[in-house]
Amino acid sequence: MGSDSRQKTDHRRGAANRAKSPLNAQARSYLDHHRKVARDSARRLWRTPVASLMTWAVMGVALALPLALLLLLNSLQGVSAGWESSARITAYLAMDVSLEQARAAAEEVDTDGRVFSVQLVERDQALAEFRASSGLSDALDFLDENPLPHTLLITPQDSARSAEGVRALVAFVEGMDGIDRVQVDLGWLQRLNAMTDILARAVWALALLLGGAVILVIGNTVRLAIENRRDEILVAKLVGGTDAFVRRPFLYTGAWFGLGGGVVAWLLIQMSLWWLNGPIERLAGLYRSEFALQGPGFDGAMALIIIAMLLGWLGAWLAVKRHLDDIEPGDIAGG
């Protein structure tokens, strides 16, 4: 019993000694200083609300524009993927192909692994459907023979529902005996994909340019803050403050600017989606399309804010690296 009590006492003493060790004290002091600097940087921004809001607004617009274009691009790619997946191949058989030969051709196509289903539309069935839908039944009565061929309606598998997969399947069907003509309209889809590729590259180029603009805006703002706190920086260096110690408040300032800019960008995107969704839904309904603008979601919003904070931190770091070296304690004597 006494030994257990001594072990517990030793354990508590060891924990207390570890808590009081220089390493733990240094870590706590380091973290406490970071918290203090972060709070002080946030307070300084709130003391100049107009200037801070203007910087946040500029950053928000610069970040929201490429993000809005990326969301539009993703929506277009989703719609084009849906159109691409609905591609169907129509194969017209020669006029001298009999019904038995047409059925054999349909079975041959159906055995291909890239084909999901094959529907044979017999020429008599096609003529009857055309007669019912066209309203030209009286004129069709004067025909001596059926002018329509047997037709195969081929639906590719999901793995083959792409421009390349459909082209390969078309080449296979065209090489079969008895096939007169194969029709599939993928030219417009290829043009749409080419346009979206160009748009994607343009959006990324714009995002890089505007990201650079954000870094420049933050860098210039932090440069002004450095000039306003020049005397404070000189005193800190005189008493032995390291460059990391002096740099830290400005890096937090850049990060806070990035956080505010990211939130403003997210708000602009949400308001734009709310404003545009109604007309877009009505337009999509007129074309019987499922097109809809998709928002960034929670993950996208978090990624936006993190990227904005990184850009703010980078702009502040560049400004501090450029201007902090020019401020030395010897400037007091020179002044």
C-alpha cells in the first residue's frame, strides 16, 4: 500500500518536473506569443475598418472572378458529359439486305463488348412510324415500294461513351457487310469539348494573374504597415529582437487579410448564384436541359479561404523580406 502511494507521488512529481522543464516552458512561451501576435494583428485591422474592408473587397473580387468561371466550366463539362453519355449510333443497311441478314447483323453487333444494346428497326416498321408521325399517309400510298432501309440503333457501353470510343465503334460497324451508312453526330460535341479546354486554360491563366494581383495588393498594404511601425521595429531590433520575431505580426496581418478576402469572395459567389439561378433554371427548362450552376460547397469554400490566406501570407512575406532588411538600428543614429 505504501509503495503504491510513493509511486503515485513520484509520478506526480515527475509530471510536474516535466511541465516545468525549460523545453515545455519555451514551447508554451512560443505559442503564447503567436496567439498574442495574432490577436494584436486582428485588432489593428479592426481599428482601420474602412481600409481593411477596401482591401478585403479588392481581394474578394479578384478571387471570386476565377472561381466563378471555374464553377461555370465544371457545370458545362458536366452537361457535355451527359450529352456524350447519351450518344447513339444509327446504322442504315443497304436496300438489298433481307430481314434475316439484318437480324444476323444485329446479333453480330450485339456480341461486341463495347455495345450495350442493339435495336433492329425493320423497314416496314419504320415506314409505319413515319406514316403515323409525318401526316403524309396519302402521299406514301403512291409509292411502289418501301424507300426506307432496315436500321440498327446501337447504344454503346458506358466505357465506350466517349468521342474516341464512339469513333472506334463506328469504324467497326462501317466495316461490316451490308452496312450502307453509319450516322452519329459528335462533331458539335468535339467542338464543345475544344471550347471548354480553351476556356479552362484561360481561366487558370486568369487565376494566376489575379492571384499575383492579390499578392501585390497585400504586399503593398503590408509595406505601408511596415513604414507606419518603423520606429517600433527599430526598438525591437535594438533590444535583440530577431527577424522572425519582427516579421511575425506582419505575416499574421497578411493571413487575416487573406481570410477576409476569402470570405468576401465566397459571399460574392453565393449572391451571384442566388441571383442567376432563377433565370438559368427557366432557360434550361425551355431547352429541356438539366444544366444548373453548382456552388463551391463546403470543401470548395474551405479551399478558397485557405488559398486566400496562403496568398495573403505570401504577399506579406515578400513585402517583409523586401523592406525589413532596409530597417536597421543604425538608422536611429543616422536620423
